[in-house]
Amino acid sequence: MNPEQFKVLNPQESYTFSKYFDLPFSIQDVVGDLGYTFERAPLNLPIDSGIQSRLEYLTTYLNRNLKWVRPVAEITRREIFIFPILAEVCDYLEVMLNDEYNLSINQWLKGNLDYYIETSDTTHILVIEAKQSDLTRGFTQLAAELAALDLRSSTQGETLYGAVTTGDLWRFGRLDRRAKVISEDTTFYRVPNDLGQILDILAGVLQENP
């Protein structure tokens, strides 16, 4: 690789996914060095409202957690907020939830995905827990992970989806594989107020036909 081709990433260095969170560079420059362009825009995300039958139970469960737990540690946020939501989606769709999913593409794109769900060769979503509750830097990490999935998959699906979350706040992203554009949704979704919408989107993404 010619170092002059890249703005911020060093061709001689190795980057894990978690390292992208700590980079001091703009997401536009990081994504550009990975071969994509970046935009922030309202996303028209697929939905499946059939999962609303699970909403009442999950809302009660999460409200109990919110009442009695003040999560400080990242692992606590994952266990009491993020995992229950994803587990409910997986039970609804009857698919496996993979945590700490290892993915290694090259020296720039390698590491573990916090959560990864796959319903077919062309339909999947990854979800990462934002360290230090920083969704902005968390999305830079998400963008790198989406790029890795794009390079790994040889199937013809046109879109990859991901989400970054603090547990009580969610933001979705999308990678257009043909246009090589990574988009960050302008909408934040909050738990428990927007839990129904979060479930609709997660289930919809995982059933979208390529």
C-alpha cells in the first residue's frame, strides 16, 4: 500500500475494531481510508411489526432493571439492557445470537463483534456497545466493522446494517455495498420510550430480502 493514498490510517500499523473507537480522527477520514464515503442522513429502515407481541413483557422487564440498577460497568449495561432486547428478537425469529464474534479480514479490520445475528447469507446485523457511552466514537468503530463484513461476504445482498448503543440509547447505521457509502441515521431511539420501534427495526432488518 502506498502511504500517500491514506489520510489517517497507517499502512504499517495493525488496527483492531476496538482501536477505531480510540482514534482521534474524523469518521469521514477513517471511512475514506477504508474505501467508503460517509454520510449522516435520515434512514428509511425496514420494520417488522409482528414482534410487537413481545413488547409488553420486555418493557416490564427493562423497566424493572431501570428502577433497581444504576449500571456503571459496560458489561452490566450489556447484560441488563442490550442482551435482553437482542435475545427477544432472536427468539422471535428463531435464530442464534452470537456474542464476541471473531472476524479477521486483514491487518486493519480484525477483532470481536460484540453481538452478531445472521438469518441468511445475505441478511445480518451487528450491534456494538459504545464504550464510555460515546455513540459518536462508537459509530466509527461500527463503520469499521461494517466494512469488514462487506469484505468478508461474497453474497449479493446490497445492504448491511448495524447499531451502536449505550443500552438505553440506540443509533442505527447502514452500508450500501454498491455505492460504498456508510450512513449514520440522524434519529436516536431511547429505551424504554422507543423500545417498540427498536424491536420493529431489528426484526425488519433481519428479514429484509436482498
